[in-house]
Amino acid sequence: MMTLPQFLAQRKPDTNQFFPHPGATRTILVASHIWWTEQIALAVYNLGYNVLVHFPFYLLYTDEAAFAQFDALWNQTLQAIRDLKIDLILAGNSTAMIPHPKTRELLHDAAGIPVVHY
């Protein structure tokens, strides 16, 4: 079982980072800007799942440079969800509840997978 200090020593802040769990067949995406994101990701990892810790989506809505690249970043995220065969998204407000500004589609709907909003 990995401890929080071990997890944080591996975690690169404000990036998308994949944590493969030995023998895991299911993968969960965790995304939020709140400090407990890493704690949730670690708990999911310690339950035996692969984890993708995704950068917080609110950056796409609050940073003008990121917003200008919104479609490209959205599509990269959808591709990562498909490539890693994400089974579930655990997410905060901006990832779980705010739609794409043009298509009005929520990320989990676009990906075709369930979301749990925390």
C-alpha cells in the first residue's frame, strides 16, 4: 500500500499523470483543483485501480491562453480517456458539471462513461 508521502513524492503538480496499479484492469480519472484530489487519487489507487490524475478543468475556463486552446485540450482529454480505457470519472465542479462552451456537452457524456461529482 502506497502512503501519501510516497504518492506526493511521485506526483508532478498541475499535470496529467497516470499511476498504473500492478494487476489492475480498471482505470479511474480524478480531476479537481481542491487539495484532497491527491488523497482521493491515492485512495482509489490503494483500492487496486489504475488512476489518471488530470489537471483541473477550471484552468480551461479561467486562463485566456488555455481557453483559446479549449477544443484541442478537450479532444486530448477525450483521447486519453479512450486510450487508457477510463471506466469512471471522479471530479469536482468544472470537470463534472460545466459543459463544453460550444457543444454544451459534458465531458463524461462526450466520453460515454459515468461521473461521480465530489
